[in-house]
Amino acid sequence: MTKNMINPPVLVPTAVRINEEKIEKGTLNVEVKRLNLKKDDLNQPQRWIKKLFRKVENSFITKMEAIALTGPIVRPKTSDIDCEDFTVTVVAVDVSPVFVKEGL
């Protein structure tokens, strides 16, 4: 952008009509893996991250073609401000059927 632009262009989202006839309904294999940690362990991810992702690997051990993962989601176990226990969650989805369908 140049300095002379007073009003830069703005992108406005527009509604898109989805053709539902082309959408094929199906299910994907979804795994949710959790690990309980103490507050002290959160600052040392090298101690627990490998264990958490090994749980995911073991879930998809027979077919590790295309797996989509979330990053670790850290939540306190209780709503207490000084909570000492946390749950770390990873959501994994086997997206192999999507890759096959799209020809990737």
C-alpha cells in the first residue's frame, strides 16, 4: 500500500450457495486423546508431548497415511483459578478417504 491511500480496499465476505447434491455424506475416523498433567509439568512439554502423540499414533497404527491433528489443547480440570491439575487434549482425524476422493 502506498502512503497516499486514504481508504484501503476492504474485502467483504459474501454468502455462497452450496450445492448439496454434490456433497457426499460420510464419516471420518476421529480420535480424541487426553493426558492429565500437574501444573509443574506444563512448562516442560518435552516430558509429555511424545507420550501424548504416541497415543495418537497407536490409534492409527494400521494406516498412517493422512492424519490431521490439532495442536495440544490445554485446559484446567476445574474452574478454580489456582488449579493444579490440567488436561491436555489432541484431536486426530484420519483424512485418508478425503485424499483418495480428491485424488491427492
